[in-house]
Amino acid sequence: MLIKTGICSIRNEKRIALLFDYDEDVITLVKQIEGRKWSASNKFWHIPFFENYLEKLNLKFNSELEFIEDTDTKQESITVTKPSFPVEYIETLKLKNYSVPTIKTYRLHFQRFLKYYQNTKLEAITHEQIRKYLLYLVEEKKYSTSAQNQAINSIKFYYEKVLGKPIEKYYVPRPRKEKKLPEVLSEEEVTKILKQIHNLKHKCIIYLIYSAGLRLTEVVHLKISDIKSDRKQIFIRSAKGNKDRYVILSETILILLRDYYKQYQPVKWLFEGRHGEQFSKRAIQKIFKNAVIRSGVNKPATIHTLRHSFATHLLEHGTDLRYVQHLLGHKNLKTTERYTHVSKKAINKIKSPLDELELEND
């Protein structure tokens, strides 16, 4: 990967331009630089100017410098050397019919593992070195339990599925999962937030997520044909675990979607960007975040909080737990059962033993 660097002026401010072909790993490194910005008009990233920037960027990108003689633009370049990625890794993931998001996640984590041991041949990496890497993720990178498990899965997949090594030999202990109850909004809080969204497309997206308990990835992957208006259902294809399922289609959202379709006339995806691509997940998160701020709801609510709230509200209204499990696409009922711990319905039915005592009021 070649990254060209050069001095540029953005709004009369001296900046360093970074020009390179699209690469998620390089973008991740760029985003770690304070003050970095993306220029949509120039199609490049730029960062604040600082002295000896070539030397420092060389360390940042862990690469060797290569200079290009160009007196007009004064561009210099950095060649980023990346460890070779085993082709059979992606091929095996595809052959085993892993979903696109899972392939993307596994590749990212395994690439980071390769980079950590880039001076060691892959076949020479020992079990103890794998443990050392995982300890590094916990102690230095401060990975969450979920991210640790993703990293473990990506490494285990290579040794067990690609190389066919015995499971016990490459067993890696799992981190103990935090037993946290999901953050849930009350129906009143959801109402306050939804009332802050006025753009028709934005309203349809956020309303749809809450109305059917969808994941963010699921809503951006919806196609027009997935809305089964005659059956009042939505078809969710290749969701988490590569499973298809049907979820409920709210009458309220159906009316909104009909108006939306007439106005926006999407072609392939139900929600499209300016150029017909899938609507940005980041944009949806921003829309919701702004709505939460304007609503005055003082909770750390995210898009996924709507899914948690959907499940909890269904239980509070008496929906059977098994139906909720199906609608959410949970493989294990225990995953769904956690919503019973945050539901008001069961708790409100419990009577305090104090209320059973015949006490006289003084």
C-alpha cells in the first residue's frame, strides 16, 4: 500500500494530505490521528501539519519511506508494508457460507494478529504467543469482552478450520462475559425521541428499527422486495448467524413507507444513499443520537437500545417469550430471557409482604 503525503492548504491552514487507495486498516490508523479530516471535494484525508512529519508518520504506519521527486506538488510517499494474508482463510470462510459482516470482522481481527507477529512466520507462531497476543488486547488495547471473543474466533478459525488442527491443541480460554442488563428506554422516552425526527426517510429508518426490533446491519440490508405488505411481515435475510427470519410489519410504519416510496423512489435497497448505495450506518447512528439529545432523554441510548426496548415492551404487553425470541432471531432462549429482568410487568405484579400485614395507621 502506497500512501502519498504532501503539504496542502485547507481554508488557509497548512495541512498534510494523505492520499492512498481505499484500505480499512490504513483508515483505522489515520482515524487515530488527532485533528484528522476527510476532504470530500479533494477525496483525501488531511491532518494538522507538524515538524518532521515524515519520520513520525513512518513510525505511525510502521513502514519504510519512499520519496517521489515531484517539485511542483512536493509530494512524498510512504510505502506501508503489510503482512501477507493467507488466501485460503477468506476462501474457507466463503465455502462455509459465513455472512459478509462476519467475514469482514474475522479478516480485520486476523490481520491485526498477523501484524502483531509480522516478523514471525505464521506457521511458527506458538500457542503461548497466541496467549500473549490476547493478553496484549486486554491489558494494552483494552478490548471489550465481545471484541476479545471476535479476536479469539478469528484465530481459532485459521488453526481449526483452515489448517485442520485439533481443537484441544489450540484451545484459547474465553473471557468471562460481563453480566450486564441491557439499557432500556420506557415507552414514554421512545415517544419523546421519535417525535424529534421529522425527515421522512430518517423517520422511516428509526421507526422501522424500533417497530420490528431490527439490528442496524439488518435495516441497511433491507431490499424493497423484503417488505411483504400483504402479509404484514418483513423478511430479514442472512442476519446474525446467517439465518433468515420474518418479523412484524407495523401498520404505522407501512403507511410511512408508502409515502416514503412515492417521494424517494428507491431502486434496489429500501434505504439508499445519494448514489444508490446502502444508506450509511454511521449516518443512522448520528440521526438517532441527535434525536436523543433534542428529546432531553438523559440515558446512554444507542440504535441498539431501540432493539432492547422493543423486546422489553413486547414482554410488558404480555407477548410470549418464545415469540419474542423468534422476532429477535435469538438462537438460545436464555439470550431473550435477560429482557424479563428489565421488564416492569413481572415486578409490578409482585406484592410486598408488608402490604399483606394488617397494620393500623397511627
